[in-house]
Amino acid sequence: MVDNAGSAREFQYILTHLSPFAAEEIWLPTPGNHDQDDLKDLDFFLSRYNLPDRADGAKDGLCFHLTMGDYALISALGSGGGVDLSYKERLERELTAARDKKWKIVFIHASPYGKSGERFTKAHYAELFDKYEVDAVFSGHDHIYIRSSVRNGQRAEIGKGTLYCVMGTCGVSFDRAAYLPWHDYVYGDFDDEVKDSEGNTDQTYGVAWCESDKLTIKVFTRTGKVVDEIVLTK
């Protein structure tokens, strides 16, 4: 949400600009490495949001899920770099509680199958996504759009594995891709993809349409260019 978690001014700026929308929508922020303060904890982040309890009734704001119709939305801590191994147990608890839902979507900051090749989430979370048949995992961290479909560590057809989407450029900076073996589609590797006609960063964002038998994801740039479209059906 912010660049410097120790800056109350940055949080105030973000929340002030979000307030007209947050008053009408449900916001479920998932923390990343920039939400950690100088002590590498997330106290500033947690103090600003009223987040759901965990499946066991505890309240930590870092691993939880909620349900809406046929969908379970799960937020997990994976902020880039190592995370306490107890969070694997916490994530599995949430996935177990949501296992009867037709659609399961996870939000995690650093993707197991992004550009950075996060070791923790790939080593400990990806197997849970396979075990509980998670449909899609949305992430940030890498400032480039990357789509992958993976099952048991191998590329899979869309709909036959978990869909991983790193949602792309945020702020003014952008990354270049490493083109790892699991990348199906990368957007943002060239100047004409990350810059608008005036030379400003053309950030990307995604919108999902959640229907009982279909999940449609469209990705756009700030200026309206369609970057990608994926449809999953059940």
C-alpha cells in the first residue's frame, strides 16, 4: 500500500484518496515488504485496518479468509523473503476451512512463480495450492505483469493447474522479466509497454468478474490498453 511503512504521512495519503471508494466497497489489503517498518514487523499496517479473524477465531490480520457465494477469498502472508514457517500452518488452516467452496482465490504479495523466484512461497505454499486445488493466486512484488499456470511445479494448461498472476507495474518503477520456465505470458518488458505517450509509467491493474460457473480476469493499463484476458470455467 505504501513505499515506506514507517511513514504515517504515506498511509494518510493513501487512505485519504481511497476513502471515497472504501466507503462503498470491501477492502482486504494483503501486506508486502513495503508494509514492514524498520523493525521488519507489520504493526503500522495492522493498526490501520479492521481485518477478518482467522479460521481458528484468532485475530492477526495476516492470514484469513472470507466467503462470498461460491467463492472463498484467502489472504496469506508472503511478503518477499523468508516468513515464519508457522504461516504455512495458518494458510493450510484457512484453505481447509474454505475447501468446500467451488472457487478458491488466494492473495499473496510475492508469487511462487513470479520474476523473483521467491523461495519461501515456492517451497512451502505452492504445494498447498495444489493440494487444495486453488484456482487462482494474485500477487504483486514484481513490477511487471506475469501469468503462469502451474501444477506440481510444472507448466499446465489454463484450467488444469493453479493460475498465477503477478499484477504488474505499481508506482513509477518497473522491472524487467527473467523469463523463467513457468512464465506463460509477460507484459511490461519493453518501453512501449510500460510508458504512455507522454513518457509516464502506464501502470497495470486487474478486474475480476466472479460468476458461479465462470471466473473472468481482465488486465488493463492505466490508459485503457487491454493487457490480458483469462476465463476459467467450472
